[in-house]
Amino acid sequence: MSQYDNFLVRHWTVNHVPKSQRQEELEANLCLYIPGIPFNRWILFLAAFIIQFCCGSLYAWSVFNKPIDTLIYGNPLANKAVITFYLAIATFGVTAAIMGPWLERNGPRMGLLVGSLTFGIGNAIAAISLKFGSIVGVYIGYGILGGFGLGLNYISPVSALQKWFPDYRGIAAGFAVGGFGAGSIVWAKVYLPLLTAVGLPATFGILGAILTAALLFSAIALRTPPNDFSSHEFGAKNTAFSQLGNEKDLSAVELNQSQDAPKHLEFSLIDSIFSADFGFLYLVFFANQLFGLVALSRLANMAQDLFGQTPAEGANIVAINGVFNCCGRLFIPMISDLFIRILGNGGWFHPSASRKFVFFFTLGIQIIIVATLPALINSGNYGGFRGVMWLLTACYGAGFGTIPAFLTDMWGPYNIGALHGIILTAWSIAGVGGGLGFTANYDSHLLQGFRVQYESNFSWILGVLIFGFVMLFFVRTNNNDRQEKGYRYSFFGLKLFHFGG
């Protein structure tokens, strides 16, 4: 095996490293070397929300598209600034995937420190580039460096929360990533007044400094649980959670099976990545995110181009869209936890099955919306357009809020940083591939008007959504099937097929 192969194996192998007594003593304090304020796991909710709130500034990017195109090209329809968003999405996902194992070894605090500083440097480069009219500098600064920082910042608190809250995984994941949606609400309203007051370059400089400072401050609270951490002391009473035991010994099967299911399945990171279930779930997540990403990057433009709305109204619809994004991320994973606690005793709504149900719901709603959207546009129904777009965004957010808990339920807490990072590449591919595909199709119908330009994209997006809905059926939440060699799939206890067994 070559040195390169050895490096890859070491990088993608994650083993839980016990903490030293000194480290545990320090981390018992909120501020490590300053005694007096004890650490409490609920503080992580606030820290995670602040971190994701800062990262959520990315989702308000569509407000920048026309001002940047106007500044650099003298044409608000140049359609070049939006590429920054796609680059940031791509770098975000690739960073989360590649740095996931590194994060698990070095901890969420180090991840946030590196990510915050990189994000701040990226914003500074973007500000200088705008000052000199360089779109390439904006691509490198915000799209690549900013995207790298955002990717690392995003997975750091999510990984920590999934370890600290085995009894409330859906709520923890939803609350953490819900801040991302909340951030887009506020930043969409902040950008335009700040642009008007200080101009584009200074806007990036000021916001970059403020966001970086808030991220670095939040790093104080991030840490992983101590060696003897147990969910029992936090009151896990439902039988779906009562067998958790020590978090260090937690296996995926203890959370996602009925009472007669096999116990103690163990999944290495490599086994998890190359499992058929992870592959199908990757495709499902890709489909769930596709149209939401396209809409997020162009929502303000769609309101103006298709319905003749003002730039101010474009910013309004983006801000309200952020509310639905936030609510989808927060409340739908919370409902999945509720299903588990109320209905989990019978085995039908064990954790992973409940998360799977969420994706059936969100994909089904999106299929209906995309199929009916052309009729709303052609009738000029702006109120209906806003309503379905906000509902679609709630479904998009629900997928984002549910996926960390789904991954943890399926493959355990000590793979979550890496697996969450890898599956975010599906989001990146959806953002970049979907965005570039949308743009190419949009530009090819340039002479046919805005309606044809937008509507020509809906049919292929609808096909992807239907494909994702079908793939979800093949994600197995039954560990009796998952522990078999090859791929066995059962439905209500009846084996339907078994390949490679």
C-alpha cells in the first residue's frame, strides 16, 4: 500500500479517543481555564443557533446578485454574481465531506476556530475584489474561502449536539440548523440598507468582521461529552431511548429497532459510507434539496422577473422565505421526535423509521408544488406563488434539519461528523449542478421571455423529485435486513428480495 493509500485510510478511519482526566476537568467549566461558570449541555443550543445564524447569511445571497452585476458589468442581468453562490455551495459541501473525519478527531471547537478565520479572510478578499471590480476575486474570496469556512462551521455544532442529545436528536438537529434559516431572515433585511449606506465593498468587510467575531465567541461553548456521559441522567424515559446506556457505547441499532430486533450492530465509518442504505439516502437528500437551492438563489429575481415586483419586495419574500426555512428545520424534526416518544413503543415509529417518514412527506409535497407551479405563474397569482414557495422551502429545511438525526440513528454518533459532511456534498451537487443546469436552460430560452425561461426548468426538476421519492423506499430502517450479507429488503416482515447474500 502506497503512502497516499495509507494517508486516505488513516483520514477516513475515525476511532473514539477517550479524554484525559485533565481535559474533562477543564471542560467542566464553560470557559476552559476560568472556573466559576459550570458547563451545561443546554448552552450548546444557544451556541449552535448563533453559529448557524451566522452561516445562514449565505441564503440571503440572491439580494447581492443584481447589485454586484451592476457594479462590475454595468448590467443587472449579467447573471455572473449568482455563480458565487454556486461556488460557495460546492465548496461548503466538499469541505464538510473532507473535513468530517478531521473534525471528529480534533473536536468541534477546533473546527469552528479554523472555519471562522477562513470565512473572515474570504469576506475580506471579496470586499477588496469588489473595490477593484474583480468578479474572480469575489469567486475566490466568498465562493471558495468563504464556502470552506461555512462548511466547517456548519458541521461543527451539529456533530457536537448529536453526541450530547441522544434523547432529543431530532430537536437538537433541528434547533442547530434552524439558526441557518433564521439567519437568512435577518440578513436579507440587513443587506439592502447596508448596501445603500456604505456600498458593496464595505458591506462585505463589515459583515465579515461581525460574523467572524460572533463565530469565534461561540467556539467557547463547543465540546464533546465526557467519557462516562450517559443519557439516563438527563431523563430518557421512553423505551425507544431507555436502552441508550453510555453514549460512548451507543450503537445505531439501539435507537432504531423494535423490541425483538437484533442488538449491538456496529458500523465503521468505511462500512457506513459504502453501505447501500447510505447510497440511497444520498440520492434522496440530493432530490430533496435540489429545487429549494435553485429557488433560494433566484427567489428575489423570480418575484421581480415573473410578477413585476420591486427589489424591496424581492428582499421581503427572501426574508419571509427564511422564516419558513427556519420553521421547517426546527419543527418537523421535533415532530419526528414526538412520534418516536408517543408511538415508538410499538416499533413502527422507531427513530430511523420516523425520520424516513419525514422525507416521504417533504418529497411528496415538493412534487405537488413543482407540478402546479407553472399554472400559478401563468395566471399571475403572486399570492399563490409566494405560498407554495414558502411551503417548498419549509420542506427543504425539514430535510436539512432531519438528516443529522437520521444519519446518527442509522450509523451511530461517532460517525456523524464525517457522514453528515459527506452527505452535504449531495446538497452541493444539487446547488451547483442544479444551478448551472437551470442557468444553461434559462439562457437557452433567452429570447422567449422570463416565463418560458423559468418554466422550462420545472419538468426536469420534477423528474428528479420523483426519482428521489422512489429511492427512499430502498433505504432500510430494519436492522434485521441491514445485518444480512448483501442487500435484503423486507416489507412488513415479508422478504421481497435479497441480492448478494
